Amino acid sequence: MKSVEKLLIANRGEIACRIIRTCRIMGIPTVAVYSEADREALHVRSADEAYEIGPAPVKESYLRIEAILNVMKKSGANAVHPGYGLLSENAGFARAVQAAGHIWIGPAPDTIDAMGDKERARELAIRLGVPVAPGSARFKPGETIDKAAVTREIGYPLLVKAAAGGGGIGMRIVNDENALENQIETTQKLAERTFGDPSVFMERYVANARHVELQVFGFGNGEGIHLFDRDCSIQRRFQKIIEEAPAPALSDEIRQNMREAALKLIRHQSYLGAGTVEFIYDCDRNEFYFLEMNTRIQVEHAVTEMVTGVDLVKCQIEAATGNFNSAQQEGFALTGHAIECRIYAERPEKKFMPSPGTLKTLRFPAPDDSLRIDTGVAEGDKITPYYDPMIAKIISYGDNRDAAIARMRKALQEMEIDGPGNNVAFLLDVLGDPDFAAVNITTSYVEKRHA
């Protein structure tokens, strides 16, 4: 069996600090990489070693595969954890790491290719009998497609989606025929600029929808387990800000069918390690549709850890080195309820625009068995305009959903932030809303409430 002698974290911020924490418990030395803008960042200060890899823009630093591989040579690191975002779902990076003889902590590159492309993943789901929303095949600029026939089947409103998209990037809602061509062209240009692939496809837009996902873990041999579900419906700009586990107010039948669908996908792919299968739940039709699969750890993995007691990063490392003991589904139990709030340096009153600046004051409530703080910054650090403006993730736990909400509200009220604008007051407003308490929530909740 292989072993991790030293682990390089090809990421930054909160997730890099999160991985360092588990590595410290496991006795694994860590190597951080950083841009010029992150020279004094918390993940740099926390790692055992750190190396600069380029200027602030991610294309000149965190996305430079060759620079990261060079740091592995210099440092003697023999394993890479990609975290989430950045290069985490880049099959070329995974192949380069493996070709250099290093351990890639994630699924096989071919699996990343198959599941990372939204439209290819959708085709696979159809073949396996997993429900998908009505939609079109992928197409590039200049390619002919019978849009009129597709829109008759899908109906309006619909989504134009980048085939290679992710993280809520590359999606446009189209309300009528007059806007279709313009939105297709806009999305294709964004997809080319962001993902290097202008391919898009069209799909039914479910207006009254919840975003429900299954945490899965594959053993690489066609077997795997689920670690229950999460609800991530509270979003702005298609990006999550409040997540919870388990997903509340779902019927046992829907919950079980989602689990079976998620396991079909990972078994077919002989999936190895942690992943997330995401679904859209149509509240009006009482149906669910496959949305996408993320072949990496998720930002919201902490709520699953809180209700299962499983350290997913530790499991990822063990699976990549052949040291993970395959487990039976019955060996995993769900206890209580957990909620995660993402604290951002942003201004909700200005359409959630980022609000960079120095954190003159940053004080968190003391963590305990019912409260977890995951952050990549400390008092005095800067939230720069170059990266995601997350300050921290606050994760609360309770015996039930009401208790988890109450614990979260207390934690947010105890927080002190001075410097950049932040969304704490907005989060408190959502958590105190009777509609949230009653699970009268959809993916359009924030948009409608903020309007």
C-alpha cells in the first residue's frame, strides 16, 4: 500500500486550512502554495512549508499546473489534495500528478472527464435510468440545432447551461423566445472564456425547486455508500449560502429514490473517494432530476461530517492510498441536524457585491460540540478582490432542526466583524423567517425575498 509522506494542497483559503487540520491529526506534513496576494495568508502560515507560484490572478498562480508540479519536486511532496474549485475537477491536472509518480487524492481522471462535463454526465444518467429534466444535446457556436423543436418540448422558462460549467457559473434563465438567441450567445462566450469550451445545452427550468444533494463515497471497485442528503436551496446567483443535513421535509420515497440514483452513478464509474450527486427537486411535480456530479469535496461537506461523525478528508486520503476499509452502508448512521452558513465579505443590499477590505476585527464564538468554525482568515488579514470573498463557514449542530437553527442564530449574533461589509445580518434574517422554519424554501427564495 502507498503512503502519503508529505501532502501538497493545491488550493488556498478555508479549504486549505481544513485539509491541514486533518493532516496534522494524521501526522502528515503539509505544503502550501500561494500567490503574491496570499503571501501572508492563513493557509500559508498554517502549513509546514509554503512556496510562491505566481501573481494574484488564478490563471497566473493557482491554475498553473507546471508551477505546482515544480513545487512538488522542490518540497518532496508525494501527494496532492486539490480541495474544491480551482484545479479540483481538472482531469489534465490529475493525469499530470499521476504521470509524475505522485498520489492524486481524488477519483480517476477518466471519471472526472465523464462527470465533470454536465452534458456528458446527463447522457450517462439517462442511460442508467436516473431521472433528468427535459433538455437538448450540446451544441457550439455555428452548429445547427432545431431550437424550435427543443423549446416546444422543454417549454419556457428554460436554462441555457455551459456544458463544462460548475459552481453556478455559466447558467442563464430564458423566459421567452425573444431572449433565446442572445442568451445562448452570451452563455457560449462566457463558457469559452471561463472553461475553454463554448458548448452549451438547454434544459427545463424548474421555478419552484429545491436543491438536494447526496454525499457519496466510492471504493474504486464498483461499490460505494451514501452519507445521506443535504439541502442547499438557499442560494444567490446560483451559489449556495446556507446548507443543512439532512434535507428537511422530504418524503421517505423521494429520499430513498435519490439515494439509489446516486449510487447507480458511482457504481457505474467505479468511483473512488468522496463525491456529491446533485438533484433538483420539483416541489410542484414531486419529482427530482439529476443536476450534476461534483468529483471532489464540497464546501458544504462539514454538515455531513457533523451528523455522521465521519472525517471526509481523512477518508479521501485513506482511499487514495489504498488504506480505506470498504464499509457497509449499515455501518453509517445519521444523528441530529446540522446547518452551515457561509460568511462572506459582501453587501446583500447591493445585490451581494463583494466587499474586499481589511478585517480590522474578526471574532468568532468559541467552538464546541455543537458549533464548528472553518475559516481561512484571521483578524488583520485582507479579503482581496482576486478570490472568493468567503470569511468563514459556521456550522451548528442540534438534536433537531429547530435546535440547530437556534444554535446558529446565537453564534451569528456573537460574531464581531469590522472592516468589509458582510452578510451576517442577512443570514440572521433568513434564519428567523417563519418560511425558513417551515421549510417553505426554494432556490429562488433569496431572489424573491431580497427583491
